[in-house]
Amino acid sequence: MPRKADVRKHEVKADLSNFQLAKAKSALTLQIYARRKKVGELQVGRGSLCWWGKHKQTAKRINWSRFTDMMNELAYGKDG
């Protein structure tokens, strides 16, 4: 019996404003889609990352130290 073709739920489109992220005002912008509807935008820069949720005018800025703490807690728990 043939398998159904997998339908992708998520899609990510990238825009790199400056090839070397070491320079000021350079960032990688990722547009995140779920089922062809934009759910947010993530901008990755040297000092931090910014998240714009769906229909949001202002970004949530998180520095790399805070992001590391958040990801470690998510992946390994508070005591990990």
C-alpha cells in the first residue's frame, strides 16, 4: 500500500541582511510559518535575538545569556 506524501506543517524563510554577523546592524531574519500562515519572525543578531509573534508590532528581545538559560532549563530542567 503506498504511503501518503508527508505534508510539511512548518516552513522557515531566511533573509540575511549582512553576510558577516560580526558587523553592527547585521542579522539573520527567519520568518516562521505553520500551515502556510505566518506565526512569527525571529531575528538573530550578535548581541541578542528578537521575536515578533503573529500580528505583533513590538519585539521581545532576549540576550544570548538569557536565551542560554531558557534553553538549558527547557532541555534539562531547573537542576540540569
